[in-house]
Amino acid sequence: MNTERLIKSLTAHADLSPQLITNLEKKLKEEYYKTHQILHAAGQQENRIYFLEKGLMRNYYYDHHGNEHTVRFWEADDLFFSCQGYYAVPSYFYTEIMEASTLITLSYTSLHELDSKYSEVATLIKNMLLRHQQEEYEIQRLIDLPPEERYITLRTKKPNIFKKAPARIIASYLHLTRETLTRYIGRN
């Protein structure tokens, strides 16, 4: 298991001591998932952090009419840190693997153990929580844009999603009909 990219991602959130990195690496696990596997269903507690080494994941939920709504995508080198999981609260979302994926994981239990031994872990957690809040804000800002601007923004920031995810899922994320999304794609 190569943890170099994960460690680089974590050190972007906080300075990590060599001792912490050594102990962290002992607690990491590498996991492999097939396309369309569900990591967590709504109502389950997310129990670990995921670093997406390779692949594509998403979060989604069903509304009261049974319609599916995608709320977030993760691509290679993204860190999936769940506030609900960290605080041991059941998730409202399903987490699905969109293509065969390799993930490096750390249980929240292990994170709490490291937090009790290394002071810099508190800074890391705080910054990951802030980053999660910032991502939520960015998603809300995206939804507030006019429809075509939503499409252009996503196309610019995450072009690979258009190569890997079905149009119906992208349309649900952008709060568009599939027909409208297809029309925007056709113009480009």
C-alpha cells in the first residue's frame, strides 16, 4: 500500500510529526470495491475516513417521492471525511462506488486513539471539519447558480465526472432534468 498521496493530502490540513505518520500508517487499511457497491446505506453509521486512491464515489439520498438525488462526488485523491461518522451519528446518505475503486481507510476509532496521543491530530480534525463545511458551502453556491452556469462550473471543476458518471446522476447533482443536461452537453 502506497500512502504517499494520502499523507500529502493530510499534511495539507496540518503539520504531522514523523512519529504520528509512522503510527498512522500502521492503522491504515487498503480496500477494494467493485462498481455499484454501497459502502453505507442511509441510517447506517459511517465508521471510517476514506482516501480515494483510484475510482469514483458519490453520496445520494431518496426524497419522499422515491426520487434519487446525488449530493456529492469524490474522485481520485479526494478525502471522504464524514461529520456524521466522526460524531457517531447515522448518515442520511447512501455512499456508492461508481467505478472500481481502491481506498485507503482509517477507522474513526483509530483517529480518536491518535488524537489522544498526538496534539497535532486535533488541528488535523478541526481543519478537516472546516474543509467539509467549506465543501458544503461550495455545493450550496453551485445549486444557487443559474442552470447553465451550474453545468459549466461542474464541467470546469470536475470534467472527469462527465466521462464516468451517467447523465441521470449528473443531472440530479446539478438539479437539472436529464434532457436539459443533454442539451448543455450538446452545445459544447
